[in-house]
Amino acid sequence: MRDISKTSYDEITPPAVYFNRRSFLRTGVAAGTAIATASVYRWFNPSKMTDVASTQAVEFEATTEAEEELIARGLRVNEPSTSELNILNYNNFYEFTTQKEAVARAAKDFKTDGWQLVVDGMVNKPRSFTIDELHAISPPQERVYRMRCVEAWSMVIPWVGVPLAHLLEAVEPMANAKYVAFETLFDPVRMPGQKTAALEWPYIEGLRLDEAMHPLTFLATGLYGKTLPPQDGAPVRLVVPWKYGFKGIKSIVRLTLVADQPKTSWSRYAPREYGFYANVNPNVDHPRWSQATEQRIGESGRRRTLMFNGYEEQVADLYADLDLSKHF
């Protein structure tokens, strides 16, 4: 195998999936690279989003050097993907309802036409982006990531989207910017869960700037080769695969670069249970849930939880000065 340290990021994650909000993969995935013509996209289902009854988890097997490099970089896992049916119907999204199995029904009429993603704060070029403009900055890529909820369940999800670093590079962070604060849409009419006191609205999350710029940090605009559905955070959500799922803020309308650590929604609600970092750590339990093992949705039995959700090789250096004997 050739030295992957000499392989560019874009070279090993080709922009093989292109779409816009009206026509994203309605006729299936056009495989534009040798990877795509092998097996990387072989499970993509060109049927309509609602037609998922026959979708099954498919084992990915590395068959080429390029595919092995994707796995080595953490951009793909060599594990079965969770079925699309489960991904669409088992969700935490309190903006709609606190009942996981009811989110899809509550969100089914949520419209995202004309969506704007504002990027402001400590940047030299603040601006707003439509979803199409986001894709113009960085053509959509596919990532197959583990997702681990702090409630001790997990999935493997084939996301489509763009690296967050590409968006941040476009707005040019100032030297004194240290964190990125993310904000979900606040619209209690469209998101009826915001009429309740389940959390303080709007939902806020945050990352250190170096975490946000990490190659694994992703803005997802699709999954399973289709436009991101409302219950999974349409039209754009954050994916940080080495952190617990509540860090993956959904339906984002604003990113603000700031000098000080932002106060995030769950850490305000229960600071002893939900810290800022929220790195997956099997050695330190949540006050209500053991983190040593997890239930993979769609599987029987339990799996051993991996440090940093299996991304230790890629991200551990970010936390060399952090006490990992603490949960967050």
C-alpha cells in the first residue's frame, strides 16, 4: 500500500455524490471513480425516500488500496450499516417530540425550502449560505461513521455531506476565534416540541475550533444517498463521530465563531451529565447509564464501546492535555 500520508484528503474521498435540493439522487448514484464502481456506493438505494422496507444493512469490505485508506483515515468503518428503516424511525429530536419512535411522524411535514445557513462572529468574511451554495464550496462526499448515543445505543450511518473545515476556510476565521457555536432553527410552529420546556430553546452546541477543523467533522446534508430527512436533521446537521450523539446538532441555521467556550443546551440543562466535550469514553459512566457497552440498533446482544467511538487513532492527540479519567 502506498504511503497515505502523501495522499491528499480530497483524493481519497472523491466527490462522487452530487446533488441539489430538488434532484438529489432521484435516479440513483452515478459512480464517478474507481472506488464508486467497485463497492463503496453499492448499497445506495435509488428508490424514493419513503420506500425503505427492503433496505438492509450491508457489510462493507475493503477490496482496493483506496478503500483501505478510507478506513485507515476513519472516513469509513468496516462494519454493517444500520438499516435505513431504523435510521429513519429511531431518533432523538426534542424540537419535535421526546418520543424517539414518534419523531418521524411529527416531522413529516417540515419544509426546508429557502434555508439559509449564517456564518458570523470572528470571521473575516461573514456570509449566509444556501444548501446549494454549501455544496458549491465542497462537492458532497460520503462518510460511513459510527454514531454513539450517551444513552448507550449506537448505529452505523452512511452520511453524505461536506467537511466543516471547508465551510470555515471559506469565511476565514480570525486569529482570536477559539470556538464555534451552532444554533438550531427556532420556530415553535414548525417545531412543536419547542413549545415545551424540555430544553431551553433554541438548541445550542459548540466545538473547539481545532475540533471543528478536524477532517472527520462533517456537515451532513444526506444519508443513504438521499436528501437528509426532517427527522434526522434536515437540511443540515453536525456529525462529530467520536463524540456522543447529542453533540450532533440538527437543522442548523447559524454558526458563530467566538473567543470563549459557548454554553451549550444540554450542559446548561444538566451540567453533571452533559459536559462540553462529550467524547465517547467507555471507562467513565454517565450518572444514569454505563458506557462500557452499547446496543447497536438492529442487532441482538451488546457491543463493547470503543474509546473515542473507535476514532482514537485519528483524534486522541486533540486531547493530550485533557484528563480522560473524567467523562467529559
